[in-house]
Amino acid sequence: MVHVVEVPDTISNRVSFSVFGFLDGEVSLNGKLKVLDDKWIQVVFEPPHLKIGSLDSNTAVRAK
């Protein structure tokens, strides 16, 4: 798992996994950070991006 905060307000999360030990995949999220006060933040994420083997959720959406 990788978690990245970039200046000024970009958040990225990426989780890699293996299905049945041989089919690699990953889920990634990108979002925007909003400071609510000195103790709290809010992160609004875009829809997740899923990739399993050569299948890519973004490619499948564009193919329609």
C-alpha cells in the first residue's frame, strides 16, 4: 500500500494485490484534501481505478 500527499491538496492511495497467487492487480484512488480546522481534514475521492492483470477499469469504460 502506498499513500501520498502532494502539495497543496492532492491525495493518492494505491493498494497492490495478487488473485490466486498469480494474477496481479491494484486499486488506486485520487482525491482532494480539505482542511476543516486545526484537528480535522476531509478527503473527497474520485471513483476508484481497478486493474486486474491486463484488464483496466478505465479502459473498459472508454470502450463503451
